[in-house]
Amino acid sequence: MTWPFMYCSSKSRAENISNGFFKVDFRKDHWWLITPDGEPFFTIGLNHIDPASLRYPENIHIWRDKYQGSTINWLRESVAKNLKDWGFNTLGWEQEVTVRQWKHSRSFTFEEYRALNMPYCHMLPFTESHQWEQHTRHFDFNSPEWEEWCEYIARSHCAEMSEDPNLVGYFYSDCPTWIHQRPANEWRGPIFNPELLETEAGKKELSNLAQHYYKTTHDAIRRYDKNHLILGDRYEANAPIAFEVIEAALPYVDVLSFQDFRDPVTHLDSWYKKTGKPVLLADAAKIKWLTEPGEFTRNNGQWYADVLVQLFKNPGCIGFHLCGAYQRNKARRYGLLDELENPDLENIEQIKTANQKISQWLDKNF
């Protein structure tokens, strides 16, 4: 099988997977991540891991007494241990909801990733165009200020991480509003007016804009990090997605990443068949969304298990990152641990069993 949009021979791919960093390769009729040691890897990740969830007045005593008030200790003694015990092999994305329709929490520092000591993905804040975020205006991607900002982001993030074998790759924006908007950010509108796509001139304009966006971000990263995968924007699969944007991204990303809380199996299969590019379910869960303050909901472990096995059968899918969260807070209102670190045993057991089956299959067949 060959890439429909990439110019990379089988020989060059094989040479490129043994340099000590995560890569992608097609083996046994399936796309896989390839570990720094050259082994096939299906990324099974958990998202939304924020130490502030353990610092409420009612639980800060745990933070102080058990972890000595140290994020490093917490990552080593709680997060890394539990993720591995639950069968996760990747930190999918650590940033967490802080206040609904507000910005997410901060990213981990490089030292914190090192304390975790397991594969992880990192989001680069080139632009804040998340479909729930309501405060940030869009960048002008054709401006010199945009290029200067991308250069700064790559210099401040990628230069530090460029030699880390645990880094899988870089995400860009979460659920970017290329041609859609939500009520909370109607004031700014989408990045590109979808009405312009009714003409060939409008389609060409979007293609040029997206091509410049992906080339600028790609080139900025590669000036400082030639080693790691580019996982790109995390598209909302249930919002309008212009193929002009996807097509522009293809030469500049290694994977197409999606969020999907409705029908991820169908949608990821469709995008893989359309593009031939490996796909990643970067954020998904089955939970009750419309909770009230003080009301908590739970992840659905059986849904997770069913979706995981179906995604694993997709020859283009390289992984599934669960929209956790690790520990519930009062904004997101769900998590595998409650505020006092009590685990959701029923759903964790279903999740753990499903994760272990994938790992066992890989161990047996490679």
C-alpha cells in the first residue's frame, strides 16, 4: 500500500523507523505506530490529567500529606502507576477543563513528562480555535505575526522535547472551527466563511489559507525537531469539515486526528478510506454531558471496550485516547477517580480488560 498524497518509498519508511523515535509504518495490512525500539504500537491513551483536581479544600490534605505538594511525586506515584495498571500505554493529552467554555488547564512541563516516564502526546498552542472556547480571536494566518508566533512556539516547546524518545508527537488545536462555530463563540465566527465554499474561487481561497497554515506550523516544528510525529489538528468529526482543509494538511502531518463522541468507528473508517492516511481517535467517551453543578456522571466502560476493538480492526487506525478524565473536577464532573481518589471500579475493570486484550494480541502477533 502507498500513500495517496505522500512521496515516500517503502525503503525510506523502513530506514526511518529505526532512529529511536516513534514513527508510523504499514505492517501486516495495518498502519501502526512504531516504537523507538521498532515494535508495532497501538496507542491507548487517557486524556485530561490535572493536579488541580486534587487541591480542593476537601481533598488538599491528600495532596499535601501523600504527595508532599509535588506534581512530580503525584505523576510518579499516582498517574503513571494507575495508567499502567489500567492498561493505558500513553498519556493522550493532559490539559483539562477548568471552567466550562473556558480555556483548558496548562500543559505539563518537560520535567513533568519526564517524571511520568511513559509515551505521551503534546499539544502546541499555535492557535486557540477550540469550538467551546469563547474568548480568543482568530489569528490572521497570512500575517507575519502568525509566522513569528509559530516560530516562537516551536522554539519554546519543540527544541526542548526534540530528543525525548517518549514523545509520540505533536497535536495542534483541539476541535478547530475552520468552517463551523458554536453559540459561545458566534461573535468571532469560523476561521473561514463556509458560504464562500459555494464557489470555486472560495474553495481555492480556503485551500491556500489552510496550506499556508499547515506548512508554516510544519516548517516551524522541523526547524527545531526533525524526529517526532506531527499529529495535527484534532478535528471535530461531527461538525462540518472542509475537504480543502484535510487535503491541505495531508503533506504536512503524519496522522489525521479526530474527536468523536457519536460514531467514531464509522467516521474514522470513512476518513481513512478517503485519504489513505493513518487516523487516530484522539478524544472520545460515552458519558452524560448535560450535568448540573454538583451532579457527576461516569464513563461507560462497556462502550469503550466495544469501540476499542472495532477501531483496532480498522487497518488505518493507530489508536484511541479516552476522554477521561483521570480525576473528576467540578467543571467536567466525571473521571475514573473521584476527588478522594476512589476509583470507579466497575468501569475501570471493563476498560482495563479491553486494553489488556489489545496488548496481548500485539505481543502474540509481533
